[in-house]
Amino acid sequence: MNAASTMDRITEVTISSVTLPLPTGISDAKVLTGRQRPMTEVAVLFAEIGTEAGCTGLGLSYAKRAGGPAQFAHAQELAPVLLGADPSDIAKIWDKLLWAAASVGRSGLSVQAIAAFDIALWDLKAKRAGLPLAKLLGAHRDSVRCYNTSGGFLHAPIEEVLERAEESLAHGIGGIKLKVGHPDSAVDLARVTAVREKLGDQVPLMVDANQQWDRATARRMCRAFEPFGLTWIEEPLDAYDFDGHARLVSTFDTPIATGEMLTSAAQHAQLMRAGGADIVQPDAPRIGGISPFLRVMALADQENLQLAPHFVREVHLHLAAAYAREPWVEHFEWFDPLFNERLDIADGRMHFSARPGLGITRSDQARAWTVAEHSVRA
């Protein structure tokens, strides 16, 4: 490394595993079909990176139902690799981390641990520039359309879903997403009908089957949902059935959205080559961080596709703001206790602040929920 070209060096890395409890057990179609248990907590992996010049960056990844301890363990193995590196060399560091763990692959849990470090490096880079991350990336807008998911789960009775939907809209959220994929399709149709009638035709309404339909059922349900004017139908098929999704895209007027379960940029490229989505839904922590997310965005832009990143609005708001076409960001309030700051939501849109980087700091509650921590220093 040429010392003259090195701007700074990483001197300290701290990783923390936080168990975030959910107020109630969450059930979607995967629970009703017996494939998963209700979700009661989320494991969050934080990475904090410090440098010789006194700069710091905060990143995160997460796991639902399983994988949190494994992510933390893998991040613990990788953390020493960052020491001594120039934090501005984000692409070089990402490749170095990937090759350090080449035997465990280039997708899935291995890159989900890397994601926390990668996001922290981008946060640090934007802070050094004195810019919100969206501005560093080249923002197309200062706010992004947002929709709520947390009020539409299948465990909630329809009366509660309707109440939560009205509350979301009253608080400035722009659209509502409902979970479908109930073993009894009549239940899905009744719930969507009730919400559409209550909210009217002008409110953007999405549905999410969480991969629980086979191809025949998906065709039947997509056809049944056509009259509702849905903004999209999400994950009607198994996430890796790219050809099946492509057939739905070519058959129905309602847009098909998928991608959240994919765990690499390469898998997103396969999805797009197959024509398997009108709307792509990458998840930065799941695919390895912001660096691979930017590659997915570039591919989606080339294919003239819409973008609706999955979960973790604190990160995805900045990335969506830098996308050429008007995107959507998913609103979950679950992570609110982990941070001292709150995102501004009004008139159907989520706004990023003028704070540099991601604009978030860990709360005392996040530290209280910490179950494991590990630091390495140069």
C-alpha cells in the first residue's frame, strides 16, 4: 500500500449482537402453512468502525428466527481483517472480507456478516464528507414514497388491520401492504376486499404471499386480485422460481414484486435476466451491504425496473433516494427503540435528514438489549 495515497487507517472494530423483542408474535403465510414458527424477536448485528483520524461509522445486519448467533460468530472471525485498511477503500475491503471466508460461499450468512461492516464504511465515508449518505451517492430526491407492512400481518383480525391502516395513513404513510397466502384463499380475498372498501381506490395497496403459492394457485390468485388495482403482488412463488415469476409478469397487469429473500447481487442478476419481476426488492443487509446493493440498483435501472427495498428503512431510505426511478421504501417501526433519531414521514413520503451518514446513533435501549460484544484493535 502506498502510504502517500492512504487517507486514514482503521484502528478499531466493535461488533455487537442485539436481541430486539417484538411486542407480539408475528405470523405470515409461512406460519399458517406450518413452515415457520411465529416471529417474536429480531437478532441485530451492529458494527462500529473507528479510525486513526477519529472517524467512526455504524453499520448493521439482522436475522429473523434463526442465524443471529452465527452472523455474530462470523463477524467476529472477520473483524481483524479490517484493521490497518484505509476505510475509503470500500470495494477493496469488501473483496478482502469475502476472500477471507471464501470456503463458506459468496451469499447467505457469509455476506450478511460482511454487510454490517460494509454499511459502517459507507456511513463513515459520508460522515467524513459531511453529507447524508443519499447525497454522497447522488440523490435524485429528498424523500421517498413509503408504505406500511407491520399492521397487515395474518395473525391480526381484520378489524385490527383496518384500524392500523387508517392510523398509518393518518401519520403520513403513503400506502398499505397486506399479508396474504392464507391456506383458505377466500380469507385472503375477504381481507383485501375489506381493506380496499375501507380505504378507497386511491390508496396504494400491496399484497404479499411470502412465497406460499404454487404456480397454479399463484395464477388463480393473481387473476382474482386484478380488479383491486393493486400496486403489486409480492412473492407469489418461491423466491428462486425466476421462470415462474416471469410467467406471471408476462400474463397479468398487476406488477409482480420479489427479491427480498435473495442473498447476493448475482442472484438478483439471474432474476432480472429471467424477467422475473416488475419491481425488485433487494435487501442490503441480506446481499452483503451497500456495495452490492448499488450493483443491483444499476442492473435494475438498465432493465427499466421499479425499486422497493425490503425492511431496514434506516439504510434503504438513502439508497432508494439515489435511484433514478421513483421507488418505494417499506415502513416498519420495529427498529425504532434501537436508535435515538426518528425519520420524518409526511404526505405519503419518508424524508432523510441533513445529518451526515445514515444519520442514526445507537440508543441506550439497544445497548441494554446487547447479548454479546467483541472488539479488536490495531
